[in-house]
Amino acid sequence: MKKNSTSQSAFFNLRVLVASLLCLTGVFVALGATSINSNPSKAQTATQTQHGPAAPAAANQPGGPAVAPLVGPVILNRDLRDLPYIAPNPEVEEKRLTRYPHPEIPLPAGPNPSEFERFKSLLKQIIPPTPMMPGPILTFDGMNSAQSGCLCLPPDTDGDVGPNHYVQSVNSSIKIFDKNGNPLNGPNGTTYNSFFLTLAGTPCSGFNNGDGFVFYDHVANRWVVSDFAFPGSLPGAGPFYQCIGVSQTGDPVSGGWFLYAIQHDPANPTWIGDYPKLALWPNAYYLTVNLFDGVTLGFQGVRAFALDRASMLAGGPANTIAFNITPAGLGDSYSLVPAGFRTGNSPPAGRDEFLLSVDSPATGGVTLTQVHGWKFHVDFAVPGNSTLGVGANHTPNANITVNGFVDAFTTTTLLVPQNGTTAKLDTLGDKIMTPAVYQNRSGAESLWASQTVLLNYPNGPTAVRWYQFNVSGGNFPATPVQQQSWNNGNDGLWRWMPSIAVDQNGNMAIGYSTSSAIQEPSIRYAGRLASDPSNNLGQGEGIMTVGGGHQTHSSGRWGDYSMTTIDPADNLTFWHTNEYYPVTSSANWFTRIGKFQFPISTPTPTPTATATPTATPTATVTPTPTATPGQTPAAPTALKATNETASSFTANWTSVSGATGYRLDVSTNSSFTSYVPGYQNLNVGNTTSYNVTGLSANTFYYYRLRAYNGGGTSPNSNVVRVKTKPR
């Protein structure tokens, strides 16, 4: 939750003054540059008749669905590059709101059972097992702290991919890229304050405060972006709103947007909806928030919304149907995550939305054995028929029994160690992480989900726990189809902040953060083929970005989430975005975006949507070719390094006919008797250059390559020496 870095009284007075000016500005901008849909077109009028804002009073009874119209739409027909720049609100998210209050003071790491076990763990990190997971095809930097302009911590890194674009969200802004990593809406992106300015009369006009979220609606070829907004600071009385934009076309830059807003809980205007998460379902966009009293910051429950997708896609007036689940219905859980889908068939007509959560008890060290499942049935025509969960308290429809796990906190959530500092990072290990993935493959329906768990309580490390649940027929199972706490063979790394995705063939991958006392926080991913043995990420681990530094800010905030999604252009390519530090600093975070694909022969699917090109030309993604197995490729030729800095350089080499990828070694000696951590036999994918980071200044390094395909791996290339620049 946002906590202001300036004194509360002085900042509040400034915010009131700015609010008045921005609201007036918003009115004039709305009149001059947009149209407010007070006279909808015939098509929109038809939508209003079917989904209009009027709702039966019976729907707003205690325990029943609450029905409320969204504010809007305000129709934004301007290119995002032409919007006036409205600076984000300065904020530092120092305290995270949780189901039960947890102290945020890190404890010293407990001793390992034996020094020999610690020694073996260190060896595994320095000399990791050879992975089969493919290296990234492409990586590029997303937004960073300086570009965001909000002094936010953490970045709340999120993003999704469409046919021609990657749209990333951080706490203050969205930034749109073509699929080669070129920014399309300016070097600093578009602030939420600029984007939602014309939602005059709501806090969305000038008081956006982060927790941004973005996803691509592949069924309609549209984009959805959202964040929350409120005047003043926290603790504070609000009012608290969710701001939502639905693109008019598949072009997020110049295709126009429909803008909406909804108060988090109109019946309790001082309650804020924290940690908002959204998902696509055929009949609605689903939104969940954790409810806290803005004045006391006391936990009040969870609110789940169904947003009228059909009307929002048409730019018409739209209702939400929402339920509050009180603590009595939640038990020890919160942060319900709605399920969304991308690959496979759509959910069958009439299939209820699924939501998942896990418990987060008041004290650490409790072994938990359940994942909770809710079904959300929505009826926009007769809202009173809508239901969530069971009974007046909306308790879960199912409690799925899973292998025991321990919530990732002890007396604090600041547990993850970093190299070269005593400052530890927040695990955020008290919830199912976004997204929860639904897949329907020829009638076999499943949910996939991930979270962070703590091994060897209280010593750690943390691991990524993942699940597959069979929900064929629309019902939750008693137990998972498969599950695992992934620690890569107990190599000693701390893994957390996961995000899961599944391609059209049922192959799964998870992106996440890693760190340890001897390795800087980095971005990695692991996965499995559908044909791999159950309950294991059988393809091992790949490295997307090696961190070059760590975070020293005392809050320890990291994440609060990452995102892995599937490219709708082929339904095979995984995209992941997450946080890292190229150099050590207090809070000057960076983000990275990358893509990878399992190197197997798969049929080319028919794209699910027709792309609308942006005014700025974009490139077409070419899938990584699969070579004919049987003939080992020749060795590549290593070329002179380029782009040398004090902490990095770019390794270059020639391509080899028939190769499907390359493996890179980097050492501080030409005989390669030791390796730079993370750069021994590193799978860098099918490319001819790779940015090597996290190096020491004014130091000689040596690198070599090998090519591989299904027939085997080539001999080593020649060795190239390169020297990093002095600081």
C-alpha cells in the first residue's frame, strides 16, 4: 500500500490544491479532446437496453450481489503520444497490507544444519546442473525507477503481449513496445494520471496511486489496463476507486480507449481495494481486491467484481456485480485470484469463473494443506441470480487437499538474502500469485497456479510451489493432478515472485526472481513439457537476466508481482517481465522483458485475432527454427566483444548452419578452470549475441561458445578476451 514520502499534512494540502486544478483541467480536456457518452450511438443504445445500469433493488440485499453502474465511459480518441504529461504522484510503498499484521523487520539468517551441507549448496550454485530449458530469444529493458517518475517501491511489474505489441505496467505508468523492444509511446511511457485524466469527478483524474494491471483480451483483440486512485494519503478516508481502460481496437497507442471508474465499495466509502487483480472470462472481466479500512488499515475482507465485458467492449454504459466476502467466509485466506485463459478452447458456454486462494495464518511455521476454490456465477440480465461461493458468508466451494507447505514468513516476510548486504527482500509468500491460468484442451479443463513457500522452516530457502487442478465439468477436484515445490535440486537459491503460463500444447513455464547470499537478485524461469513425468519441471531452469546489483532500501519491497503470458500470435512463445538491479542502489529498480519458447516441432496455430497495426511500424516475430536432429553442428566462431562498460559487455559469434541454440561460458581465466556465476554452459537460445552483466570493473574476462541441436553439441569455439571499463 502507498505511504507518502513527504509529511502528511503538507502533502495533503498540496494534493487538495492540485486536485482542484486537475479536475478543472479534466473537464476542459474531456470537452475538447474526448466525448462523454451521454448520447450513445444506436449500437450503444442497444447495449444499454441489454446491459443497462438499472438493476433490481433485490440484488442489493445483505449477503447478495451489489450492483452498481461504472462511471463512464469517457471516450478517449487521442493518440497516447499526444496526451499532456501529468506527472505521477510521488509515493514510496513502505508497508504492505496483509491478512494479519506482520512485523517487517528481517531476522538474521539461522544456521544451516551443517557447514558441509552449506558447502554443497554453494557448489551447486557455482556449478549448476546443465539445463534443458531454452535460453531467451530476446530480452530488453522495460520501465525503470527514473522513467517512472513516482519514487515508487516496489515497481508492481506487470505486462502482456498481443499480436504486435508488448504493454508493460509499473506503479505509475504503462509503456508500450513493439515486439522487438522499441518503445512506441515515448521513453517514459504514459502515466496513469495522463491516461485517466478525462475521468473528471473521480480520483482517477489526477490521483492515480498504482497497483497497475494490464492484459490482452485475445478473443476481442482489445487491451485492458487498470490501476487504483484516491486523494490524500494512507491512512486516509478516500474515496477509493478502480480506474479501467478498454482499448477501442487492437492498437493500444493510437486506436483509442473507453475509460471507466468504479468505487471499491460504495457502501463503505472509506474502504480501499488493495492488490487488485483482473482476468478475462467470456462473459465478464473479473476483478478482485483486498478490502482494508483506509483510516485504520484494518482488514475487512475481499471484494470480487464481475464487469460487463460486452458493454465495455462496445463503449456502452456498464454495470458491475460484486460480492463482499467477510473474514468469516475467508478464514485465514485473502487475495483471491481470478482465472483467465489464453490458449486452448474457450471455457464452455455458461461455465462459472474460478477463483483461488491459500491461507496466510497469523503466525509463521504452520503447515498448510489446502488451496481454496470459489465459483462466481454472474447474470447481468437478472443480477439477483448471481452467486459467489456457498451461503451468506460466501465460503469456498471447495478446499483442495495439497501437499503440506509453510507460508513464506517467520515473524517477518523480509526473508530473502542478497549478496553483499544484510538487507533482505519481501517474499510476498502469503498468496496465490497472478495469474491463475485456465486451459481447455479438447474438453479437458485445468487450472494452473503458483505461489512461494518456505522450506526448512525457519531457515529457508523459499521455493516456487505450482499446481495443476482438473476442473473438467466445472467442478474443483479433491486433490491436484500434479504439484511440486521447485528448488532446482536444492541448489541453495531462494526462488520467489512466480508467474505461470501454459502454451497451446500443454507445456508449462514459470518465471520468477532468484537471490542468495552469494548471488545478486536475478530473473530465471523453469518449465516442463506436457510429456515430462508428472510433478516436476523436467526441462530445468533458464536464466533471463543476471542481476548486477541489489537493493539496499530498508523496506525490502520487491515485486509485488511478475507476469508470464503466452504470445497470441503463435500460442507457443512465453513472455516474462520482472524486476532486477543492474547496479546496487537503495531503490533505483529496473525491469526486464524477455521471451523464450520450447525448442520442439509444433504445428502453427491460426492466430486468434486480426492485429491492427500501430502508426509506428512493428516487426513480425519469427519463431525459433527447429533443426533436423542427427547431425552435430560445427563449432561457432567467437567474435570481438562490443558495448563494453564497467559491469557488462556483449559477446558475439557467428551463426552455425543447423544449430537450434548456443551455450556460453564466461571465465576470468583463459583455461576456464572457474566460471563467472551464472555463466557456465548458459543456454542463450538461437541468437548470435548476448549481453553479459554483473561484472567487475577494469577486469579481463574470457568467453567461448558451443552450438547445439537435436543431434548433439559442438566443440568449443575459439576464446575471446575482453576487458571491462574502469569506473
